[in-house]
Amino acid sequence: MAPTKGCVVHCRSHHHLVEEVWLPEEDGLDTVVRLACLDDDANGQITEVFWEREVDARVLGQSTWETIGQRGFDDPRVFSSYLHTLQWNCVTATDPGL
């Protein structure tokens, strides 16, 4: 089963985000998939593969960014609290006198 744009897959021992999918124009041809690596050791590295030819390729989830967008965003006050927590953590981590 070929992945869809926006889903997360496992391929070549890494987790990837599917950026683009080109379905075959004729029977017997392979699906070409452009992947962006999500792992720390190769973050953002782009790879294009023939999906059906990959040995360990599998779709990890069909959730896409479009699905996340349909659910809406957090209330601005909730997000503000989260952002302030991150900023405070940064300040206290760099200035032990606080």
C-alpha cells in the first residue's frame, strides 16, 4: 500500500514524513515517494524511493497535517501558557542565578 502525502513512514531504518507521492502511470511501474527524514541523525534529509522496491518500507500512520488542521488550534491563552513555560525554561537553564 503506497503512503499518502503528509503521513509518517518507516523506510531505510529511519522515520520519514511523506512530502510527495507520484503514482505510476502504467501497470507494473513503481510509485515514487519523496521523503523527509524525521530522525535526529539525518533530520530534513530528502530521499526519493521506489516504494514497492523498498525492503523495510511501511506506513506508520495515516494522520496527515490536513487532519491536524481540521481539529483546530489550542485556545490562545493555553498556547501562551505553553510558550511562556518554554521561555522560562530557557532563561533558567542559561542563568543559574534566577
